[in-house]
Amino acid sequence: MELRILFSPSCAGDVFHSVRRHICSLRKHYMHGFDNTNGSLSKNVKHLKTYSSQKKRSSVCCLNNQENSPCLPSETELLSSKVIYSVAAAMGHNKESHPECNSRVPAIVDALAKMGLTSEHRGTEIIELGKVKPARVEDIASVHERAYVSALEKAMDQASEQGLILIEGSGPTYATSTTFQESLLAAGAGISLLDAVVAASKVRKDPPVGFALVRPPGHHAVPTGPMGFCVFGNVAIAARYAQRAHGLKRVFIIDFDVHHGNGTNDAFYDDPDIFFLSTHQDGSYPGTGKIHQIGRGDGEGSTLNLPLPGGSGDTTMRDVFDEVIVPCAQRFKPDIMLVSAGYDAHVLDPLASLQFTTGTYYMLARNIQQLARDLCGGRCVFFLEGGYNLTSLSHSVADSFRAFLGEPSLASEFDNPAFLYEEPSKRVKEAIQKVKHIHSL
């Protein structure tokens, strides 16, 4: 196949201008980080450079190579850690004023450091995997067509000449000269975390949770190409790797991004061994994930899509977790749980209209961690997906870390009840009852 390159930088600017105009029209006074006027971008980038150059006490090297033993945390670290995370910020994959820009991961890293949620402050309770290697093309090809992978690699020459190209228009999804290698690194960081969590699960009953702080995100990327800011399906690639490398046959994927994870959905739509469960705002991009879409052939019943009405928030997700997610996971009996952790359902996020709060994400992190302990030996890895308000994104990820550590939430310090309004409880109840009926829950 030939990768469809839609725009050169000269006309791409018009597209991004319209995206920026749309973003700015939504809750403009709550936005942070889309331009550099407040200094947040330069501050976060500077912090990441400093952070990356420092030698961390609990940072370990991890190699993704089946021919050689991976460099995993020591047994002592595996026995004492509660959170293992990796950072792949893709600093070269960037378009100024685009929501999916290179300030996102540095904002999270900066917040974790300021809040004392790194190995510098916590010793071996929190471990960072450093110097992760890129995923192999074979890993990517377990989900994506090789023709797409090859075409993207070849497109890097054009991106190098032009500075930036658009490779898919509905997002729009862009590429720079570093996009191919940095996308391999994002997938590789997830694979490295999976290796570490599985290794820990062999020496203790309550292994640490993994969190891949990576970009570009992945859950929209379809087997045939990029889509919706996403290049490679990081979670999908990790799911296939878990099956192939570790014999973890049954994989349960939870996607709570505000947008439907259509790429993950498509990759496993006929696979009975991978259960994909997505909650997302009804009618949001990309318009997929209808409640009646439940899988196909042998995979019928192993896909659950729950579109939520606009305005759904904390109460909704607590009910969804108890009434839908838990019984689905219990019936499926997974060997490992993977999470597409999108933080763009936050009430302050500009790209949709749900009302999640920092406290909602704390609840989800804590409950998913416990569900994994109950059902699959605690094996659980989170992958960063969306989240475009840098303040709500970084605070929510930090509170997720606190949940993994078993510490109290600090959501009350960040969440402002004045931003919230009444949830559409009647429509939510109808949606929950309908999906329970379809899936016999």
C-alpha cells in the first residue's frame, strides 16, 4: 500500500488553524498549554531534558529482545515496588498549537516530580524503566499491516524535507521526521513495562501496576494505517506481545478515553481471547463504537461498547464500573488487564463534553488495580491515550499514581464542583440496562 500523505506544511497550516480555532472556542478560559505564551511548554520541555539527564536511583534499563534476557528490575525492586512507569515523550513528534503536542508527557513528568511521586522521593516504591528500546517491526506487524509500517518509514524522508506532513486527515494525524522511530519507542516502552509487571507477578501476589507515559497515542490507529492523532496501536501491540511472549492468552482491555478506541476494536473484533471494553461519549469522534457492535464470528460477545450521553461524570462511571466492567471481567477470566487511559473525559478537557474529575480517575485506577488483583494475579498495565488540558491531565495521572500506591486522593485540591452540572442519570441508566441486556450481564 502507499501511505496517503494529504498535505504539505504550506496547506497543513489551514487545517491546524481550524482545529485550534475549534479548540479555543471550547472552555477557552480553562485551557492550558496549547501555546507557549504562558511558558508552560518551555518549562515542561526543559524539565524533561533535565529529568532525562539525571541518573535515577530506581531507574532500570529494559531491552526488548527475545534473543537476550531483558534487563529487568532487581528482585528486591520487584518485591518492593508499587508502580513501574516508562517515559517516551516523542519530543520530535510535534506540531505547535495541535492538541496532541510534545508538551503533554513533560507536563505529567513535571507534576509527578513536584508532588513527590518519583523514585527520587519514594525509593523503590516507584520505579522508572529507563532507556527502553523501540519495539521491533515484528511486534508492530502483529497488529498493523507490514505495508503500512514500511510506507510510514519511507514517508520519513518527505517529512524530513518538508518539516511536517499530514498522514491522515480526520484527526488530523501529522508526522515529522522522527515520528516512525518515536512511535516504535512508544510501543517498546509498553512492551518493556509488560515484561516487568509479568516478572514481578512471578515473585509476589500483588505486583506493581505499570504505566506507560507515552505518545503518540495509539487506540485510533487501525490495522491499515494511522488515525485520530494515533500512529501505532500501543495497547493492541502489547496485547499480542503478552500472548506470544508470555503465554497470557486471555487479555482484557479497558478503554476509558472519551473517544471510542476504534483501532483496538477493529484489531480484535473477531478474536474470542481478547475482550475489548470501551466507554466513550456518544456521538464523539470517530463516530464508531455503537452499543450493538459486539464482535464478529468467534469473537462475538468479546467486544463491549458503551456510548455515554454528554454530561456523564463521576456517578456514571462508578455505576458503569460496578454494573458492567466488573461482571464482564469476572466472566471473561483474564490472564492480564491492559488499560487505554485517556484523560480527555475530564470536565476541563476541550475536545469533548463529559464530566469526569480527578477523583473519577483516582477511582478508576484504584478499582482496576483491585480487579486485576482479584482476577489475574495483579497483572495490569496502563497506557496514556488522550488528555489535552495539561493541568487536568497531569493532576489526574498523579492521582492515579496515588491510587496505585494506596494513598488518599488529593482530588479535592484540584477539582472545582462549580464546573459540574447534573448528570443525565435517566439516559445513563437506560444505556447501562441496554448494554447489560445485550451482553447478558
